Amino acid sequence: MKRVSLIAVVVFLMNAVVAQNQEAAEKVNGPEITFKKDLHDYGQIYVNSDGSCTFEFTNTGNEPLILSQPRSSCGCTVPSWPRQPILPGESEKITVTYNTSKAGPINRSVTILSNAKKNNSVVLRIKGSVVAKPADALPEKDMSSGAPVNRSN
């Protein structure tokens, strides 16, 4: 009976050590970048409106994270990013500004390069549609009196 108990204890301890080693192997030594979201949907926005959006991220690694110059899919999408190293546990933002001077669909990307050990290249996407502002409508006039008429009923 003592042998069975001893063997059970040894097997239990071996399983605990193996599980602990697997957890340690899964942790990344070095910087790691984790974004809250990697897609921003503008929906419909008007021509010449604010085309800026932000992507928040955290350095979930254990060494400083350094971002390289992001690459956008076209000149109409301009990223701005933190140039200083992001320490472990700190959060920062990348702002992407889309030029809304022309109507049409939005489907662009910005590639973020960093010294992260796992995901050293992350693609952020923006989508939506730029539409023309509706023309301001003047109220209709009653031709007999010249007063505005509410025709919403």
C-alpha cells in the first residue's frame, strides 16, 4: 500500500512539473505587441470629415517594444506612432488618418513592424465609405401666402 501511495505521489509531482514547464515554454521572453482591435470600421462618413482613428496596443512581453516605421497601403492613409520604446506592461496608440477628400469605398491597411518576438508584423485595417454631404434643403413655400410649409406628415 505504501508503494502505491508513493507511486501516486511521484506521478502527481511529475505531472505538475511538466505542466509548469509547458507554461514557461509558452511565455515569450522579449517584447510582444497585443492590439485591442486590428480593424476600424468608419461606416459612412462625409467628404472632408475627420478620417482619424486610433488603434490601442500593449507591450505584453518582458522587454521594451520598439516600432519601426509603419507602411500604409497608399498615400491616402497616414499612420503616426510612438517613436520611443514601450516598456513592458505599457499601452500606447497608433493613429491612422484617412484622407476623406473624395467619395468612395475605404479598404486600406497599415502594416506595423516591431521587434516583437511572435508578431513582429501586424496588419491594421480600416474600412467604410466616404459619401457626399446631402444638400441642405430649403423649406417649401406656400405660393398663396409665401410662408414655409411643413410637409413631413
